Amino acid sequence: MSSALTRDVEQTATEAYGAVPNLFKETNQYTGAPGAVYVAADAALMDGNLRPVDQQVVLLTLARYHNSRYDSVIHARMALDAGLPPATIDRLLAGETVADDRRQALVEATLKSCEERGWLDPETLRDFEARGVGRGELYEIFAFIGLKTFTGFTSHIADPEVDGPLKDVEASLEEVPDEPETIERQRLFMG
Amino acid sequence: MPTQSTDAVEEVRDMAKEFYGGFVPNQIKVLNEHSPAAARTYIATMDLVEQGELPDHERETVILTISRYNDCHYCTRTHAFLGRQAGLDQEAIQAIHRGGLPEDDRLRNLVKATRLLLDKRGWLDEDDLSNLQWEGIGKTELYEINTLIGLKIFSNYVNHVAQTEVDELVTENPDIQEMWPVLGKMDW
């Protein structure tokens, strides 16, 4: 389909990333909203409290949390560009702790927020703040959790091919998360 | 912790007033106090998703479903208000809030699809996709529901941590007051 939103995604994504990622080529066939939301959020959050390297620590943690091969490869590339060492990228994608406590606090804040669905108690908030993850950083982590939940869920359905220029990154990674062997529904409500 | 620049905070306040018709919702104030970038992200992305393919009342149905799933006190009440403005009836809103299903077939199928995506963390198999397609939920709907899941996770989690006060515009609305037995009145 073609609409003002899809055309905006094509233009903005090409300017920001050099090409339209395969995931948004797929969604643009049906609706421009996902791509438009993603590129707008990505641009706005670049002016936030989290530096690019911090952002990629969070995003790699989320790519693993959602078992998203597509997001893992994209954010491995962006993490390298942001200056994160390859060994740290491999540790994050393997779910292993990282040596730097501030980065580890970002990982823990991300995972705890996902697992507790945002219900963080005051003691946990104080602990994260003492380790450099205050309220502003946390709110931005929540934004990234939202973005990666939606790209993760969408990748699970669309199964996009890793973008051509990123295939060498995919090949260089020690471990790339992928679809779990068993998927169970955890039903909360009717329907 | 970084201090927010006055210019950035004021820019977001102006942006919110323009988007919300002169009004700055408490959730935006909460975000703007700690991260103008996060506040700007929320306003800009909600504006964009409103330009998507789902009509307003269907989008509000999905948002209510997600917000109830995450038990967000602020978004369930605020989107009950916005849902009424978009044409949803009280019964549909209350059914979603109780964890049930609306009577209207289309809204019912949107609620079911949203809960399925959340319950399975997006891992829908061929049977799921085929059943959904049969119920009129194709990739257009699924991709927009996923986008809304992302945006609402962001705001639901912020409101959990901030315990954001529900705006008077919402609490004083007669339709919302009628729904207090189901929505639950917040005692601030």
C-alpha cells in the first residue's frame, strides 16, 4: 500500500539507516503506522538521558528477551557502531552478566521491568538509581521495551530476512537468539 | 542524574498543548519532568498511530484491552474516556475492563487477537493466523495491534512507577463516573 505514512517511513528510514529495513518493508505493505512510529521514536530518544551505547545495551537485552534474531543482528551492528566491544555484545546476547556495573544495572532494570510488567517497588527503584539508572533513564527504558516488544512480536509473525548489509554481522556473532522450541499460551483473560 | 533543560521541557509542554487541545495530561507532565525525550516520543508516536488503518473506536478498544492486561489505573480510565469519545458504548468498555468480551463481533475479535498476542508474546503459529484471518483480523490489524502494544507498555509501565494521578477531565466526566463500579474510583 502507499500512503502519506508509508512514504514518510521510506524517506525517513532511508535517511536514518541508509535503507528501509526489511521489517518495515513488510509492514508498509499493510500499514505505515509501525514504521512511522519506530523511526519517530528512535529519533526522539536520541536526545534522551541514555547515550547511544547505553541504548544498545538495553536494546540487545530486549532482542534476547524476545528471542528475536532479526533485532539481535540489527542491534549488534548498531552496538558496534556505538562503541560496544564485540565480547560485550556476545555476553548480552548470551544472557551473561557484563563487567561494567552501570551497564549491568541497565540490563537488570530492563529485564526486571519486563518480568514485573513495570511494577517496580521503591527498594528496587532506589537500587537502580544508586547504580546510575534514575527515573529519566527508566522511562526511556520503558519506551525501548515498548518498541522492542512491537518489533519482536511483528518479526515473529513476519519472519523478515536479515537485511543484506548485516549478514556479515550475523555470521560473526557467537550466539544469536531464535524461536524457542516450545511456545505456550499464558492466558490471563477470556478470549 | 542529568538535569532537563528548561527549553526542552517547555518545548514538550507546547507540543502537548497543541496535540491535546490546550491541555497537558498528567502522564506527559510526569514524563517531561524526568525525560522530555520520552515525553516527546509518546506524543509523537500516538499522533502517528492515530493516522493508521484502524478507526478510532477500534484503536481505543485495543488500547483498553492492553491497559487492562497490564492493570494500568491511568490508561484504563483515560482510554475509557477517549473510547466513549470515539463512539464505544459503556457496556463494551466495562466488558473489557471485567476481562470479558464486547458483544460487537468486530470489537470482540480485536480484543481476542490482542489478548492472544500478549499471552503468546507474539509467537502466533499458522493455525492462529488462519483462525484470526477467518475472523477478519489480518496483518494490517495485527501489525497495528503490535504497535499499540508497544506504545501502551511504555505508558502503562510509566504510570505504574509514577502512580500518575488520573486527570480531572477524566474523573469529572459523567460517563466515567457512571462506570466507577467497574472502573474503580481512585482515592487520591
